[in-house]
Amino acid sequence: VQLVESGGGLVQPGGSLRLSCAADGRAFSNYVMGWFRQAPGKEREFVAVISQRGRFTNYADAVKGRFTISRDNNKNTVYLQMDTLKPEDTADYLCAADGGPWRTKSYYFTSQRYDYWGQGTQVTVSS
């Protein structure tokens, strides 16, 4: 499956952005979808994950309560609503897809679990 992220940009601290990740039409609803981020000089880190029908979600502690992952299977799109943004949220944000069955929430913390990746969209939080 091919993934294309959009919605990144420059935002002031405390602001909001909504990222989108559009997938091609191959059975999008069969995939667990995740968001990761990578800042310059740092390792890629887990942000959020959502199960195939959206019943289960999980978040990194650093974004819990500020970010919300959702999906619209009719539009083959997963979203990441980011509120109360902080400078430390600055990174390249990537979406990823896993074609296997839903497992435990913690299973998806590792980037190696995912089969497909987008190219990323840059988010910069700065005044």
C-alpha cells in the first residue's frame, strides 16, 4: 500500500495542526495504522496507533491528551489531530501500515512492526 502524508507546516507553540495520511485503495480497512516522528539527530519514535476499525488506539506518553488519532475507512485516510503543540513536537511525521491482525497495544511501539511507510510531512513548532 502506498501512503502519502500531508498537513504539516509551521505553527506557534500552543497551536494545532491536523495531519492526514492517504492510502491507495487496497483494502485500507485491513491495516493497522500508526504515526511516528523523527527529529534531526534522533531516532524514530512512536506517536500513536489505531486498529483497523478504529476501536483501539494507543499513544506515546509525550503526546497523550494532546494528540488524537482517527481514521475514515471510506476515504482511505488516517488523521493525527495535534493540539497544544510544543517546540519539542518539531519533527518529520510519518505514517505507517501493518497488514497483520491487531495485537496488544504495546506491540506497535516499534517501527519494525510496520510493513509500509509514507515519505513524511514536516512539523515545526516555533514562535
